[in-house]
Amino acid sequence: MKVIRFSPFLLLLVLSGFLGVMANNACSDSGGDSIDSGMTGDAANNQGLCARCTATQKCCAVGGVMACVDTARDKNNCGMCGEKCEATVADTCTQSQCVCALGPKCTGSKSCCGTGSNPGCKDLSADAFNCGMCGKACKTGEVCMNSGCLCGGATPRTCTANETCCGGASPGCIDTKSDPNNCGGCGVKCPMVDGRQLMCDNGACKCGVGGNMCPTAGGPLGGTPVLGCCGTTCVDLCTDGMNCGGCANSCGAPPLNICLGGSCFSGSPTYDAGVPMGCTGLPFP
């Protein structure tokens, strides 16, 4: 049998060509997660790998295989193979640079919050719109301290179950059931009646709680008035035709709803304007 002998040089050429074909087929376009193989794109290209990569791409290790990646935009290979844009400091790769909300990547204690009405690098320990984490906004009147939302004021704190955190000129934890400047809700101010502010009782503005808070003054007919709290209004129970002698005690439709001395009259009786009517001692409603 005749033995065919091959030259060692010829075998080396065939083997080199086969390895080159395998290397060319190993590279495909991919933007997946980056795994650094320890071989830079330039070194791989120098060895003939990723021959199909364009001028703007580099051959990087992706998922354990070599792939062509655009290092100008790839977050896992930004600017060079293996250079990963960490989510805490950057959200995109732009022109081979890791950026946060189109600005420089975050440094120090700031974190990248790439979404929301005011994206960028934020201090999560003190930012009221990103308190403790991106996108967690504190409520109205609250401030962010040590990554937690607290009700503002001279000494920020957490409000109790019976309190509401109110902002405004005097922020703080408020009992809206009794505060006349925040009665029933933040900023709901009880009105002034005859120079006095109405009281807040169980979240509602009233002119008396457990007694008469209405001011005293001379009666319109020279008598002693009995000012009663009817709803949210101070009325003279001696002369008020709709509240004669007591709240909601109407003397009828005008002009016949005449109340004198806390009693209703059906006409226009004569009286001496200089004589006190003596309307005193009526119980308050």
C-alpha cells in the first residue's frame, strides 16, 4: 500500500485557515449583558476575531462568547469592553460615557434617578421627591430626613394617629379637630365674628363649645342682649326674629317676625325705648 505523506508546512496552513473561519463565525451583533473575558476588543481584532464588526463596534465578550457591540451606547460595555454603567450612578451610555438623565454620572452620596419630573443625581437621604429611594415623594408638609419622611416644623417628627401633617406658614403635626386655623383639614381657618375667631369643635367651626363664646354689647333697644351661638353665628336671642329666645325659634315671615325681650309678637307694639327690656337669663343653646 502506498502511503501518502503531507508536508508539515501544508498541514499548518490548512489548520490555520480552519481556525480563522471558526473565529469569524463566532462573532454576532449583540447588546446583551457584558462578561469580561480578559481580552480587549483591540486584541481580539488583532487576532482576526469579530471580522464582521463595523468601524464603530468592538469585539467584546458577551455571555461567554465574543460579539460585536457598539461601545458608544452599550451600558455593559460603555466606551470599552467590560466598562459597565452601574444603575446607582448612571442610567444610559451616551457617546461612550455613562450618564444620568443626560448629565454626568453621579458621584459621592448621590444616586441616579433617571425618571420623574426632575430626573438627575439625587441625595436620597434628604430629597423630598426621592426620599430613601427614587420616586418616593414625601406628602405635603413633610420633609425628608435620614431617608425618611417626617412632618416639618421646628422639630420634624412623625405625626400621631390623631394628627395631620400640614404645611403652610406654620407647618407641623396638627389636630384638625380642634385647631381653628386648620379646622377639619389643613388650611381651613375658622372665620372672625364680632372681632373673635370661631372655635373648632370636632373639625367644625362653631362660636361656642360648652358655653357662650360670643361677645357682649349693648342691646339695640337699650336692653341687655343675650348673645347666643346658633350654628356658626352669634345672634341676639332678645331681638332676632329667626332665633327669638332660642336658636331656630322663628317668629314667622318678615315683616311680622318681631322678637322683643326674647318673645314673639304678631304686630308692632308700643314701647318705651328708654326702658330696658329685661331680656336676661335665657338659657344658651
